[in-house]
Amino acid sequence: MPVDPARARYLADAVATATPARRIVLLYDRLWLDIQRAQAAQDSGDGSGRDHLQHAQQIIAELLGSLDVTAWSGAADLASLYSYLLRELIGEVLEPRPGRLAAATKIVSDLRTSWQQAEAQLQGGTPAQPAAGAEGREAVRVG
């Protein structure tokens, strides 16, 4: 589906002007969407699931590559979690396994919630409630 140029510009501006914490939340939104699309493609027998999984892998690789593991005590654990997700998504491309994407979706959803809460704390407020949980949240397109 072609993207309306005005919408594409709006999204690009939203990402460009977002705080670093907000950008991470947006990446999690897109990661969640990619995994959901991959699952839907697999469920319908559509081969496009591989493309969505590869995009999700790129997002995780970017998150992992930009993580400073010396910045805080939990960073090494987060790096391990990113590595686990990356292995699972690669494994799903090579050998699909029932439940694997559901588990990855849960992890991504939980990480997104945590980052959204951190973002709200940095802004001195309380986190906005997401539209819905992993069961029906409409994710923001960032790429």
C-alpha cells in the first residue's frame, strides 16, 4: 500500500523531533508490528512473513548495537534479551516453531511498556495509557 506523501512527511517529522526515549518506544512499536505481521503471514500461509521478520531483526540489531552496556547496571541484561530475541527471530525464519512469535511479542510488549514508563518519568509525568496491549495495539509506523 503506497504511503501518502503528507503522512510520510508527518511520520518522518515525528521521528526526527522525538526524544531519544520516544524513539525507542517508536522502534518497539514497529518491532511489535513486524512480529504481528509475520505471525499473520505465517497463519495465512503467505511467504511475506520472512520480510517482516527480517525487518524486525534489523530493528533489534540496531537496538543492540546502540546500547551502551556500561551506561547502567541492567544494560548487559537488556543486551542479552536483545540477543535472545534476535536468535529467536532468526530461528523462526529458518525453522518456524509454534508459539515462538507469541513469546517474542510478549517480550517486546513488556519492553515497550517499560520504556514508555521511563519516558514519562523523564518528562516528569505519568505514562499515557496505550490504546491496547499486545492483543490489539495499533503500532506507529516508523519505517
